[in-house]
Amino acid sequence: MNTETAKFLGVTVVDRSREEVMNPSPVHLMILALLLAVVTLFCILVGAAAGLLARLDGATYASALLRGALAFAGSATLGLALLTFVLTVL
């Protein structure tokens, strides 16, 4: 491990460019890919359901598409934030 430090504006800067990097196992990468696929499919379903419900409520096609896109974006943001939190904890 490299322990070289430098002072810059009163802040200690640690050079970590030469530290060893852990290589993730193929199992972890496969689980990550599977979880990303599940989150993506869930977000698509949420967006489609929001667009359909908006259209059934009498919204125009453009308005229903916009509502579906906003629902997709919101659920994707929450899903990826949750996935990032879970992967960081594990």
C-alpha cells in the first residue's frame, strides 16, 4: 500500500493510484447484470402503466407519453439508487 501524502491548501492528499484493485468475481458481475435487468424491466412496466392510466383518464397521447416517461425516469432513479446502496453495503 502506498502511504505517500502531500499537503495541499491544508488538506492531506493520499496518492491511491498505485494501490491494488480488487477484481470482482464473475458471480458478482452476473448478479449485478441480473439486478440491472430486473430494475430496467420494472421501470418499463411502471412507465407503461402510468402512460396507460393517463390515457384512460382522458389525457392526450403526448401528455400520456410524457407522464409515462416521467414515471419511468423516477422509478429508474429510485431503483438505481437502491441498487447502488445495496451493492455498497454488500
